[in-house]
Amino acid sequence: MAIKDDRCPWCGSAITHAKFVQIQEAIREDERKKLIAAVEQVKKQFEKQQKEEAVKLRQILQKDRDAAMAKKEAAFAREREALQKKIAEMGRRVKKAGGEIPEGIELDLFEELRGAFGEDAIARIKGKPNAILEDVRYKGKSVGRILIDSTPRAAWQHAFVTRVRQDQSELGAEHAILATSAFPANRRELFVDSGVIVIAPARVPAIVEILRKALIAMHVAKLSDAERADKVVRLFRFITSPSFRKRLAEASELAGEALQIDVDEKRTHDLVWKKRGTVLTRIRNVLRDIDADVSAIVEARDEPGPARSNVAAFRVTTK
């Protein structure tokens, strides 16, 4: 009995059965390789897509987180700056009103006068770093000068007044102030000696305010030299009177209370800022943990089982 020949699946010619089986095995092996290659390609595409989506997600989270944190920190900075300005302004008003300077704070008369009377020409005297000449201005014109000498002195000497009086004469100043913490045994805080006002440094801005207003008023009134001299005598009599001292002390006490209120307010705000900083740090940590968890989810490689199921529907069509 003759052996039936099979047909080649590629060309249709007659072939032996053994050859036919060999060709079928080759076809199956080729399809298996193509399927493996297709699965690997799909898997790589899937992993690439996962990584791209993870990057986009992290960028979105980072952008939102940075925007939220920047908004909170900007508001925090604005609040802190506003409070600091308020405290600084209150400090200037206290000093200008004749308030006591809190312990541990050094009074810079030059900066204080420039801050309080910015319209005047205020300059240090060459060769005398602790001497200041304030040229009082009214509508841009000079109406008089005030000399302020704040040279530190350990003990009182009347020669201090003599030297300041001499500098006043040489500079052509209408008024001279000797700011000192050292006073004669029978004097305290404020007195007039030989036309020189001797006063504690903390009281200088208040006295300068009075003197400059008097200079401007006399300029506007166009007083004669004799009239000016009489007004100055009366003015000095007023600022050394018990009534003026009492009012100055009262203003100092009230200014001190106002400053203490701001000090207490700042202390409260410091506590709030500290707590807020702690909360912001905790927010950053929580967001960082969320970011790490999301990254772990979207970047993790799938298990073999699910990977096979994702490509189960994939079919390879052979020509």
C-alpha cells in the first residue's frame, strides 16, 4: 500500500509526512517567538507609559504642593513684616514723645532725628562724631539750627557746657543741647545752663520737636531779634518748669505703657510664628510621604500573572 504524501503549507507541493511534521513544528516555533516578542513589546510599552504617567503625576503634585506652600509662606512673611514695621514705628513714636528707652537698647540720636524730622537737613559735625547739627527747614528754607552733642561722659563737669556753648557760637546755631546721662548732684534729666539745654538722651527728640516748632513759628511771625530773644527766654522758663516736667513724665509713662503693649504683642506673635512653622514642617512631611507612596504605586513592576492577562487577548496573525 502506497504512503500518502502531504502538501507543503507554504507552496502546496507534495512532501513526505515527516517533512510536513517538520514544517509544522517550524511554523509553531516561529509563532511562539513572535508571540514572545509581541508580549515583550507590549510589556515595555506598558512600563514606559507607567513611568511617564508617574513623572507627570509627581510634577502635578509638586506644582500644587509648591504653590500651596508658597502661598502660606508669603502670607506668613507679610504678616511678620507688617508687625515688625508696626513695632519699629511705635518705638520711634515712643522715643519722639520722650519715652524711656528699654534696657539693653542703645539710642542712636542721629538715626532717631533723621527718622522723626526727615524734612530737616541733619548731619554729623566733622571731627566730632557724637555732635549733630540739625538745620530746621520750613517749606524748603532754613529757619534755624539746633546743635546736639551726645558725647558719652562718665561724670559731670561744667566744662562740657562751656565747650558745647563754644561750638554753638562757631556754628551759628540758635539752640544747643547737651545730651548726657551724667548730671550734677542737684540736677536731674533736664535743666538749662548758660543757654545750653542739658537733658537725658531719651528726652532729646521731644525737646527738638519743641524747639523746631518754636523756630518755625517765629520765622512765620517774622519776629525781630529782640522779640526772638524774649520768646526763647520764656520758652526755656517753660521747659524747666515743674508743670512741663510733670507732663513730660506723664507722657514718658504712657509711652512706656504703649511700648510694653507692643512688646507683649510681639511676644504673642513670636509664639504664633513658632507654632505655624511647626505645622508647616509637618505639612511638608505629610506631602512628602504621599508623594513617596504614589511613586511606589505607579512605578512598581507588575507580577507575571497580571502581565500575562493583559496580553491574553493579543493575537499574532501570520502570513
